[in-house]
Amino acid sequence: MPIAKTLRTLLAALGLGSLAAASPALHAQQPALDGPLRIVVGYAPGGATDKVARIVADKLGPKLGVPVVVDNKTGAGGRLAAQQVKATPAGQNVLMVANPAVMVVAPLVFKDNGYDAEKDFVAVSHVNDYEFALSVATAVPVKELSHLVAWMRANPEKANFGVPATGSLPHFFALMTAEKAGVTGQVVGYRGSGPLLTDLIGGQIPIAFDTFDVALPQHEAGKIRILAMSGARRSEFAPTIPTFKEAGLDLTATGWNAFFAPASMPQAKVALLSKAIHEVMKDPETIKRFHDAKMTAVASTQAQTVAMLKAFREQWAPVVKKSGYQP
């Protein structure tokens, strides 16, 4: 007779049948991890990557049965967080939410990056895609991209581009836009989208390149103006805003956010976390929260995430190298 059946029979004989019935439920409630999970974000609260981390964390905690805490470690355009997560001992439960700036661009442009994106980290789960937006402060006297190009040519000393982080994908998209438009401008890097938006709204910086989801609420509130977005087609969230191609510049670009584990984490734990995040990203409530945040949710397995990263690196590495960007 199987051991489990023998145990249930013995408990029933002792009048403890209810305990036998409850034991599977008690087992199911045991934590899937051996302690709390920390999710590290390399940017200030309020940006796209931070929003992604918090939406997923809210659902991931109950699913794993342990507390999940989002930890913002700002500095060096997200690289400081990566350096810290890289050094995580195997016994700690730590994930990092990162974007192409940290995992693709930085390794190509920094001679002493402090980490190897491919050797020091393991891809866990790709969770969302996003486009970029070119926005201007309300004091800038333009309402169309072609007008902005003319304004920048007439006012080169004022043509400063704010980006959420130096060496980020919005940074390179800003350089691509300037090259395509035939204008020059000074790129000003910030410690995240929150500080950038504050300065754009206040008029301290005239132009900003950031993720579309971050800029859109401020555009809708009339605090800034989005002149173009980088998708191949108009966004369902703002169908009146033209793409760059429609606005006269032949440009398209997208980015992503994904979870990564330090290479020190045992593969069994990586697989467990990847499966849990994949399930969270298929949850209707999670999808709605991403939609409400003007972001496109993605449910991806670990294998699919690895394949996506490989394809993205092959696409963007030539662009970054061609730019000649030096930190």
C-alpha cells in the first residue's frame, strides 16, 4: 500500500481524518522560496522599469508565499545596481529588472563596465515591450516634429535633449533622431524618468526622449507635448500622436524590461522564479494593470527570453557601435 494512503488510513483510524484532509492544503501553503525576495531596480521610483517591478512584485509575493520588496539602487544609469546584483551570494533571493541600457548598451560602450551582462546574469523572464516618445516643454513654441527641427536649427544653443539615463536606449534614440534630422544638440542624462519629467515640466530642459508610457500621462494632462512616438504604428493608448515616420523622420525603435538573476543563483531557483513570473504575466489583473500604465505586457518563458535577448543584441550592437558614443 502506498505510504500516503497508509498515513491517511492510520490518521482516520485515530480520529484525525480532518488533519489528513488538510495536509495537502497545508503543504501547498509552504513558501516556494526559502526567504523573502528582493527585486532591484537601477532607477528612481516613477520610471517605466520601476513600475514594471512593482506591478509584478504585487502578484509575485502571494504566488511565491514570501514577501517581495522592490529596492531602488540608483546611479550610473542602472549599472551600479547591476554591479551590486552581480556580487549577490548564492544563498540570497535577488532579481534585477533591467532594460537594454544595462544589458545590451553598457557592455558595448564602457571599457570597465564592472560586470559581464552575458556571464554574470541569467535571463529569467521578459515582461514588457515599450516605445519611445519625443516630448517638449510647453514653453517650446512648436507643435509638430518638423517645427521642432526648424526651431533646433535656429536655436542650437537651446537644443538640449534630456534622457532618463546616460547610455540608455532613449539616449541612443535621441542621437539617431538628431542625426536623421540633421541637427546637433547636447544630451543631458538624468537619474531616472521622474527627475527628467520634473525638469521638462518646469522648463529646465526643453526636449526629452523617454519611454512613451512615462511621457503620455503628462501629455494628457497638458504639462508637456509629445510630438512623435517610435513605434511602427500609432499607439492604441494615444491614436492622435503620430509615429516618427508619419512626422517626417524614417525611424522606429522599441525597448523592453526583463527580470535577471545573478549567475550565482541555483538553476532550480531560477526556473522556479521564471515559471512564477510567467504565470503572473498571464494573469488578467496583471495585464490590465500594465494596460492602465500604458504598457504592453509580455508573458515569456525563460527560453523565449534568452532568444529575444540574442536577437535584440544582434539588432542593436551595430547601431551603438556606429554611433561612436563614448561615455
